[in-house]
Amino acid sequence: MSSWRRRLVVAMGDELGRARGEARLLAERTAVEADVEGRKAEQIIGDAGRKQTQLRGIHEKMVATLEARRAAAVRAGHDAALEAARSAAPAAAGAPWQGWKPESGLERGPAPMLRIGRIAGSESAGSGPGIPSPSPHPPTTAAHRPPATTTAAVLRPPAAAGSHRPATGLGGAAFGLGGEACADASCSLSAALGPASDGARVAVGGGVEAGGALGGGTPAEAGSGAGRAAAPEGAGSIAESGSAAADSVDVALAAADVARTAIDAAGADAALTTSSHRHVAFRDVNVTEGYDISVESVTGVSLPALLPLLDRAHLRIDSDAAHALPGLLARAVGSVPAGLVRLHVYDPEHLGGSLSAFAALGKAGLLSFVGPSGLREALDTLVETVRRINADVLAGEHASLAELAAATGRRPEPWRVLVLLNADLASWPAHDQAQLARLRRTGVAAGVHLVIVGDDTAGPADLPRLTATQYTGLPGAAIALDAPPPSPAITAAAKAIAEKHSAGREPARLVDLLPQRLWASSSATGLHAVIGETPAGDVARLALGDNPPHALVGGPSGSGKTNLLYAWIAGLASGYSPDELALYLLDFKEGVSFARFATGRRDPSWLPHVRLVGVNVNDDREFGLALLRHLKDELRRRAEAAKAHEATKLEELRAADPEGHWPRIVAVVDEFQVLLETRDAVTDEAVQLLEDLARRGRSQGIHLVLASQDIAGIEALWGRPSLVAQFTLRIALPKARRVLAENNHAADTVPRFHAVVNDESGHAVANKIVALPNAGHADAWEPLQRRLWEARPPGNLPPALFDGDHVPELAAHTPSPETALLGQTIDVAARGAELALHRAPGRNLAILGTRSGEAADILAAAALTAARGQRIGVDLCCLEPDAASSAIALAAALETEGADVDWHDDLGSLCKDWELRCDGTLRLNLVYAVDAGSARLDAAQSARLRAMLIDGPERHLHTLGWWRSVPRLREDLGGFSARFDAVDAWLALDVQGPELAPLSPASGGPAWYPRERRGLYFDRARHRAPQVVIPYLTTAALPRPEAVLDLP
């Protein structure tokens, strides 16, 4: 081999070695790098797997949360539909037959809708109520996996190609899934919403709207104002509930979109390439594939199917649905107040036998079965009723009775339902068909409805129609009609409704009659107050002013006389402020009817308008006389002010003297006949005062309201027609006698809870029948009084309260000097009965009678009140053992008041040296049972006793003595030649009037009979006639006797 060849071979070998070394080095380096990259790829793959697992867990939780939210939204919509159905058909209108009973649910809103059955297929497919929320579960094998989809696709399935199915809706509101219609029956959300949506739609679908029925129903009466006005109001709550449910689901769908976006983003970030042989695309992996997120049906409670009738539409019922008629009518008459639905049944085939279970309603005038010969008369009567309602009740102010009821809260006319059973309308004469057409056009607005039963194709063809499975007002909704109620249940309900209606209409609610704004009226020209409602549904007002000025109320016991007075007072007190109205209330019967208007232990509030309340005054006729005297004094004051301002009546006086306080005065005297029942001085003066007040009070704003059970027997009013004639406003309650005119007998037939109001002196042409509220119940009155009391103006004081059963206690009364108080006078001001103890002959007091406790209280009250006015001296002599404890306690109480007290064991020691005790200061001799000690005196001592009585007052020594009879007082004063001028004042307890003749200015003695805790007081120096006083109770002002004597 040549050298160059060898050199070439060597060079190539070297080059090949270097190349092999480099290749080996490169291979080793590449292997290391490949291993590193492989480990990195494995790391990335592991991270991606964990991220996928996390995302799957997040998705599962999100799906579960969305399912729970979606299920809650569906349940809320379903519950709202049920609640709205209960609201649209309350009480007996929508209750199932099991346990059903007549119960009115009618309030101020529209008439109730009536249940006819349930929505077919609205029950749960599961085993019980509620909304299960199953947790998602992963697939077991790929073979069982459903087609891949996204979360949003499950909650929001696409519409089927070419499908025109409308979106489901709650309450008739369009409710689609994000605006798309769900056409796939397997769509879980649609499956759950389906029953709820159908049921909710049915709950309101029958409501008639202007131009057609809700939910695509058949248009109702074109001429029916009620159908156009009432239905939307009844359906509104359901539609609103459905909208709320739709909003909740939309929120859930929006959350699902956010979740889907997050999952897609995570999948895009995880798409990695590991090598030419390993490629993982996470975008192709669906995180929800194989997960079952369907739910069961929403509830186990079926949704009711409600039908509009009253105030909304007429109805045709096919023969296959005729069994629904008894239940429909039972719900109609049982869901409103008794008597507000009246049935007229034309049944030519069975002559009423089809609905004989309702026969009990006929006795109360709520049902009439019309025979073939009476059809024309029935149609004519109903057409005339529609005309009368339009002309007299609606009178152009309202389009329908439903609108009137919504505006006023009261329904003046009942609903009338004409039921035509297999009536063969095609054979009717033209006149009858014309009348039927008139009722179809105009009846609903007047509350007259047609229910035509049978497959007769004649007659109105545009009425809503009920079949065994459908109602045209609810297109597309299948209905399962309720089974008819048992006949005994209908008969029992009909009897209960008839009895309740016969018992009379329930009273109106007081709160509905009162003005919304308090004290908005002025009494300058008169007083007007709402007391009830008229048969037409209007409010009834009573007026007092120049005409009529006064009122006479009559009614026997239990007729509601006091309740009427409550309603009247409530109307006055709500409309006029205490500056515009003053009330004086007096109740002569044994009760406390007016006590609630004054403060009490249980309720410290009072009616701000009331100035005086008198209760339990049946034995204290003098208090009624005192009230009349007070009113006459007020009349005199107003007359003088009017004269000064040249005014002739209160309106002019108030205008001339705007700074003066001139409210109108209303004096209410219940059972006023007690004041006039005895022919004596009290009655004579009371009649004179009443006549004067009735004649002159109208011009000065003083009004009298006299209430009585029967004025016919009041002898004091005989021969005084001018007095009764002043009371031109007459109110007669059921069975009232002689309140209205002689030939007016309206009170004999007026029903319970009603009154005859007549402002023309009782003449029949002015009669107005008024339904009265239940104003006397505590639930009605107490909230009103609390409201008025909280609004009272500053400085408003509680009214004076005179309770004939209450004995006043001796409080911290401090009279003027040289004055003693003996008790409380029976008058409006409740003043104390004063005894003047100044230096003058005869200023002594004789207490007459045998009631030791009251006599001791009179002596104690006189001594204590005299001691409070100035420093006095007291000589005590107790000759009655029963009064010893009281005398001992009085001695201690007087010493506490600062009086000088001497105790005498017998009357002789009291009379001995009486002149020496006269030092010019006021001194009292308090003698208990004088006649018990005077019998033991000798002639000299008796002379000293008479000398002390005659001469002592001039030296400021006054004897306050208790004699147990008038003859014994006469004996101690000198027998038949006694000088009674030695005793100026006397207070008789249980002494008859004729016995007081020697002491009385009236011949024969005063008209007085003994009464418990009452005394007749006369002071010849101050009184024209004796006055009745209530001796103070002094127990609280005296210490206990055992404490005085230090007894255990």
C-alpha cells in the first residue's frame, strides 16, 4: 500500500474515531436530556391528572348546588302557586271535600274562585312530597356513558328542530329556560317544572281578562264589567310568584354558564404535548359525561283547578261533567257570608230533584226551584233586577258590583245564579231567548250568572265550557274533576247557611266605618258621625245640629242599644277633636257600660273627648239632676257670651270669638227613664231642666241623646208634647215601643244588628234601615281608644268619674279655716259637703240615724278636715261601744294633726264647766250617741247641755253630735217646745223623710228614703233644700286602735 493510501487510511480512521466519540458523547448527552424531558412530561401528566380530578370534584359540587338551587326555585314556584290558589279560593271555595264546611273567605278583595278538581298529572311520581336532590354519581363503564354534553346543555337543552312548543309558564307568565323552549321530555328541569307550571297556570287560567281568558282561555262576556275588572286582581299574586320562580332559575342558569366557561378554560390550559408518541388533549375530555343529574317530580301535592264564576263569568257544563255541579254550587254558597249567593234552579226534567240536597236554602229565601210555567217570570225578574242594580245601586258611579265592592269594602247586593238543567234552549220562545241573551250580556256586572248544564248546542256559544277533562279557560291543561260531595254533607251545609242567614246579617266592622284621618272635621255647623251602613252598602250617618238638635233612642234589653251608643260615640270621637266635641256620659242602669271611657285599673287610658262619666247611678238620681244643672249653667254661660258678641247661635259665636273654647256638647243619658220614674222634687226639676235644655240648647251647641227601653210609661212626660217634640231624631232598635210615630211599626220587623233611623220625628216616610257594627267588643273598641288617647292634645285631663258603687275616701282635703267637710256631694264637681264653723248661734251639727259606722266616719271627717285648716281643740265623748275603736283612733289622729284633745267618759263631764274651755279658739265637741248619755242626766245637767248647744257656738264651741233618732234629739232640745234653732245643720242617715218634718223647711218633710252609704244633709244657713252626700270613708286616715293602745 502506498504511503498516501496509508496516510489516507490513518486519517480516515482518526476521523472515524473522532466521529464515533462525538456520536457516543452526543448519544449519551441526548439520552440524559431525553430522560430529563421524560420525567418532566410525566410530572406534567401527573399534574394535569390531579387538576382534572379537582375540576371534576368542583364540577360535581357545582352541579349538586345548581340542582339544589334549581329544585328550591321550582319548589318555591310550586308553593307560591299553591299559596296563590289558596288566596284565590280561600276557605270553603278551595278546601277539599274531606272535612269541608261552609266558611266565608270573602274580604275586601274580589270574589273567590271555585275549585272544580285538580290538574291531571300534577302529583309526584315519587313516594312522598318534597324535592329530592340526588348527588351526581360517576359512570361505571364507558359503554353506559350517555352522549357527551356540557353542564349548560343539561340545564338548557336545545329546542327540537321544527318544534313550536311554547315555553312553560308559572301563573301564565312566559317562563322559558334562558329564552329557549324545552322540547325534550327527558329534560330534568322541564320535567320538574312541568307539573308546577301547568298547575299554576290552571290556578289562574280561568280568570277572565279584557278580550279573553288568562292562559289563552275563551273570552268571557264582552259586556261584563266584572269579568274585565275582577279577574286580573285575583290572578295577580300567582303570576307574580311565577315570575319570582323564573328569576331564581335564570340566576341558576347564569351560574351554570360561568361554570362551563371556567371548565373550558381549564381544559384549554391543560392541552400539552409530551412526545411524538404521547399526546393528551384535555379539550376532548368532558367532565360531566356519564353523570346523571336528573331529579324526580317536584311534589306529592296535586295542584287545584280553579274556576271563575262569581263576578267573573257565566258557565256551560257538558253532560259528562254534570256531576261537578253540586260541588260547584256548594262552594259558591258556602264560601261567602250566608245569604250572599241565591240560587234559581230550572229543572224541567226532574223538577228540582237533581239538586234536592240544597232544599234547606229555600226556607231562608236563598233557593227557588222554577217549574216550566215559571221560567218566563224568573227570567223577567232577573232582568228587572239587573236594571234596578244598574239604575239604583251602581247609578253610573261604578261599572259593576265587583268594582263597587272593591271601592267600598261592602257588597250591597247578593250574587244570583240561574241554573238551567237540560233546558232545551232551542225550543224556547223568542221572548225567553231574548231575556237569556240580555242576562248573558249584562248579568255579570250586576252579579247575575248563568250556569247552563247539558249538551244543548243552542243558546250562547261563547260561554266558558267545562267538560269532564278540560275547561276552555285553561287550554292545553287536563283536569281531573272532584267527585261530588256526599248529599248529607250538602244538606247539613245548606241548613247551617239557612239558619245563619235567618239569624240576621252579621254586623259591619267598626274599623271599616271610621275615617282614616282622625279629627279632620269642624263642629261649627253641626256634628256628623257614621254609625253603620245602608242596605245599598253606603255609610249611614247621624247628624246633630240645628236640625235635628236632639235624639231619642229606644230598644228593649238585649236589642243593642248600648252597642249603638258605642258606635255613635266612636264615629263622633274619630271625626272631631276634643276641642270640637265634649261628651258627658251617664248610665242609670246597674252596669259600667261607660266606665271604659274613663281611666281604670286595667286600662289607664281614657277617651279624650269625655268630660264626665257616671256609672251605677240607678239609686243616685240626684247625679242625673246635677248633670242637667251643670249643662244649664253652661247654657247660661254661652248665652251670655253670645249676647256679648251679638251672636244668635254657636256658629256665629265661634266666628266672633275664635280664641274662646266653644266645643259642641253631647250629653248621653242611658236609661233616662230612671231619672223621671218617681213623682217627686227630683223628677219635677229634671223635667223642667230637660225642657229648657231641649228648647234652647240647639242654638248654643248643647245636644241631648236620651236612651230608654220604653218611653211610653214615663208619666213625667205625659202632657208635655213640646218636650218630646224637640227630639226629632228617633232611633228605634228591634221591638222598640213608642219611639217612632204611632202609625210607624218598622221597629217590629227590623232584623237583629239593625236599627230604624228617622230624623222626621218618627214619621214612616223618613225611615232608614241601618246595619250596625259590633262596636262594644273589646277587640273593636280598645284599639280605637288607645289610638285616640295617644293622639290627645297636651293638657287633656282624664274625665271625672262618678261610680255609684264607689265610696270616696277622705283624701288630703284641706278646706278653708273654720270649715269642716262631712262627705262628698253628688254633683259634677264632686265637691265636699261643707259645714261652716264660724261664731254664730246654732252652728252645731246633728247626725241622725242608727248606722254607727257611717256616723263615726262623718264625725272623723269633720274633725280631721277642721284640724287641717287651723289649730283646734277637741272634746271627745263616746257613749256607743261599737264606735269606741273609731273614737280612740280619731283622738290619736287629731293629736297627730296638732289638735288639743280631751277625753270625757260621760256626757255630764262634757257639759260641766264648758264655759271655761271657751278661750276664743275653735273648739269642737264630738259626741258619739248623745241620746245614750242624755237619759242619765239630771235636770241641771240637761239644762247645761241645752245651754251649751244654744250658747256655745257664739263662743266658738261647736257640738257635732250623733243622735240615733229625731225624737231623742227633740227631747234633748226641750221636748215639744224644743228650740231647733240650736242645731242649724243636720245629716240624716237611715231616717225616713217624714220623720225629718220638724227639721225640714218643707211641710211634711223631704222626699227621702234611706240608702246605703248615703245621707241627706241640710244647713239652714246655706241650703234652700236638703242635698244628698256620700260620707267619706276614713279608715285609711286613722291609725289602727291596737296601735294606739299599744295592744299586741
